[in-house]
Amino acid sequence: MKGYLSACFHCNNTAKFAKTKIFELHGLLDLVEIIAVNSNKSIVTRRILPLPPNNYQDKIQQMFNKRVKIKELLAQEPNNQATGSSEEVTVMGWVRTFRNNQFIALNDGSTNNNLQVVIELGKFDDEFLKRITTSAALKATGIIIPSMGKGQKLELKATDIEILGDSDAEKYPLQPKRHSLEFLREIAHLRFRTNTFGSVFRVRHALAYAVHKFYNDKGFVYMHTPVITGSDAEGAGELFKVTTLPFDNTPRNDDGSINFKEDFFGRATNLTVSGQLEGESGATAFGDIYTFGPTFRAENSNTARHLAEFWMIEPEMAFYDLEDNMNLAEEFIKYIIKYAMDNNREDMDFLAQRLAEEEKQLPQDKRSELGLIEKLEFVLNNNFERLTYTEAIDILRESNHNKKKKFQYPITGWGMDLQSEHERYLVEKHFKKPVILSNYPKEIKAFYMRQNDDGKTVAAMDILAPGIGEIVGGSQREERLDKLEQRMKEMNVPVEEMWWYLDTRRYGTVPHAGFGLGFERMVQFVTGMTNIRDVIAFPRTPKSAEF
Ligand code: 4AD
Ligand code: MG
């Protein structure tokens, strides 16, 4: 097919269609061939007749895809333009249910609300109707009319239905009933077709979009930091190695250690645990940057809050101190929550209802005091509680919970690392709101954090969220070269290998700060999903990387 439509044969409008390969106009399909291009650049075309065979025309009409999304259709009032008029619309989607050989509930993923497609009795033969099964893909054309049925304002009276893809009802694993989240995890490739996951992933999308909008509007530069790196930013050693060395006959040095000079990159490499260190080099040029990318940690934590592959947002700001950092993080979290509440209300209401029903199964004392929407509104309308690690330890030590020995890890005193049960006690029982803890003991934090004058603590800050625990980890960075080098040596971080990182302190060092927000934990917080595996499309966790 070498034809381009350069002019409409019905109205002779040339300019608009100069690049259109084939075009359907005025309900007619025109295929044309370019014969010549004139010196004034107008194109001389010849209409190809006869039109191609029927099945080919069908294909072309699908390509033109004039489909209307169900969300848009349902947003219309029954008495406006498309409704009540005889204008035809085409929708495409997957069958959720089919009743009485007449009513199809069609879903196209734009919303949880199905469009009722009504088939005129007797219009299609039985063989055809049998193919309208749950999850069959179809194209329905018809006229929008006000609905007599309950629960919807509009429906589509079908004049034509085409099955785009059959679905074997006997084998299709999703039935129109409630399935457990555990079961759905085993068919993660199909679970998007349920209402719960439809809502979760549309909200996830909205949150991701809001992340970019927030930073873009503030003039931050989005930086793509590498996925493969030679550094262990967090120094926690939870690295996935990246290598092309063979498992047998691995090249060795004289001392028996692996010779990474023979490896693909000529050095040992791993998947990134954080883009921060590269981000710092960006911040010391652009001022404000952020990263938003996949992050990998080989920590063997099989919990409802840990993934081996997750997404992290890491802003890094020159000329920021710890307090600026906390202010930005709080504003950021509130902004993206509000964005989802304002723009995805339907999905948010659905998720709130889902959570309320799920919690009905729990004993009274395990249920949340606030519903999902109320919780998020509360977060938006109140300041996060800010206190130091030292103050937190005092509260925990004096708590009845501790005195009654209800913590699995008792509060042994200043210096101990906080466990998730301690963090959750602070946010859920004591303050009942998000908390920003700051100035942690330097021993339990990373090498890059700015050392406070007390010689014991660093300018760290973690944000803890109800139901989740730690959602943000960040700090003001150590910008003083001598102090940084000294701390790296103390913590066995290879100073020579990090020459490039230290250069940011050698050439125009500035006070700067940043943080990392775990995106899935944020999605959990906003959607109310209790397991992190249910807010990422294809979760990677210990012993599990299906799909
Ligand atoms: O506290 P973390 O380890 O901080 C950093 O990586 C810093 N480099 C960030 C920075 O300052 N630029 O991780 C940040 C956040 C955590 O608070 C948590 O929300 C999330 O990342 N996170 C995980 N989320 C899911 N699964 C895991 N295994 C996670 N580990 C951390
Ligand atoms: Mg942390």
C-alpha cells in the first residue's frame, strides 16, 4: 500500500490530510495513490478503485479506531449531545458479564463502571451469542440512550457487535465473584481486570503523574540515574550483582578472589539501591533535581512492605538544610495525595469502600479509626509531627506498651535502631498522624549524612506513616570533605573508588539535602492496600519472580 490521502474527495480539503495514510471521511473509505508531486508541492493523487475486499476494510476501520472510552461516555448527561441523538458511537472492551442473552456489562479499563450494552432480541444468532463470554473482547457500535435499568444513566443500544477476541469461559480463571488477593497474585497478569486492581493501578498512575508535575512545577530537573552501578549507596550490602562472568571456571586473581577485570564492565557492578549519589552530582549543577526509577534490594525480608524491586523518588536540593528538606517532603506527600483525591475520586471511593469491607472481617481493636478518605483528609489538613530520635526513644521507653513488654524488641535505650513495631506505635498509637523523626545516632545511618555538632547524631530524617511505617528516608548531606572522608574510612566505604562523589565536595561544595520516597509504600498509603505486592504490577520478592 503506497497510498497517502492528500485530499478529501468530498470537500477537496488538501492541507489537513497531507500526512494521512488512509482516511475515512464522510463515512466513506478512500484509498488513493500518489501519482506526482507538483512544483508547488501539491500532490496529485488517483483514487484506487475498487475498494479493497471486505475483511481488509474491517481491519482498516479498526485501525482508525474511533472508539470512545467508557469513562467519557458515562460522564455525559443523558440529555446532552451524544445521547438522545441518533449519533452512533463505538466502544471496545472486555465483557464482564452477559445476562439474559441481552445485557452485556462491558469494561474498557478507563473506569470500574461498566457500560451496559443492550442487544436487541433476535438480532444475533445463538452461535454468536454463545461467544459473548466473560472477558471476551468486543467492539460494539450503537446509539446511546437513557437507561431504564438501575445503577446507570446511559446504555448503548447495539446496532453492531464484533467479537475481537474470544475467551473460553470454562478456562478463564476470573469469575464474576470476589477472589482473594492471594489468589489474584498468582494470576497477576489478569488481575488488572478486576475492580480492585483497576482502581489501584489507575491511582498509582495518577500518583506517578503527580510526582512529575510537582517537581516540574517547582523547576526541578528529572534525572535518570543509572540502574547498573559500581557503588553501594546505602552501604547496606543488599546488592544484586550484575555480571557476565561464567559460574564455572570463573576467572580468579592469584589470591583466589574473583577477577572482575574480566567482567563485562571491567569491574564489579550491581543493580542500584539508590540514585542518590549520582543525584548529588546533578544537584550541585542544576540546583534541584529528582530521580524516579527502579531500585533493587536483595534484602531477604518477606514482609508486606518490602520488595526486591521497587520504585523510588529521590529529590536532591542544593542550598537546603534538614528543615528545608522536611518541609519539601511534607509538601510533596500532601500534594500527591491531594492530586489523587481530586482527580481519581471514583477510584478512591471504591478503594475506601473495599477497605471498609475488608476491615469488617477484623476484630474491633484491629480496625482503623478512620476510613481511607477521612485518613487522607486528616493527613492533608494537619502538620506532620516533628521530633528527634532522642525524644522518640523517651516516649517509647516510657510507654505502657514497653512497660508491659508488648514490644517484640524491647526499648533498650538510646542508640538502638527502631524496628517497624516502634515506628508504628509512634504514628498509630501515640501521635495518630505522620511523624518526622530527625537526628538519629550516626551509627545506625549511612556515611553521607551530615554530622551534627554533638558528635553523636547525624542530620537524618525519616517520615513514618500510619499503617506503613517508614515511607521516606533522607538527610542533609555531609558537604565538608574532611568530615566525609573520615566517616567513610570509619565505615569502610572505599574512598578511592568514590573519587567522583568526593569531587562534588572538592569543587564548589554546598550545603545540600535530599530524601527518598518509596513509591509503592506511598501507593499503599493512598490506596489502603495492606500488602505491597498488590500495588506493583509484577512484584519481585524472595523466591518469586513469576511473569
Ligand atoms: O531509607 P532508604 O534506604 O533511603 C535511601 O535509599 C536514600 N538514598 C534516599 C535519599 O536520601 N535519597 O530508602 C528510602 C525509602 C524508604 O523510606 C522506603 O519507603 C523505601 O525507600 N524502601 C523500600 N520500599 C519497598 N521495598 C523495599 N525493600 C524498600 N527499601 C526502602
Ligand atoms: Mg531508611
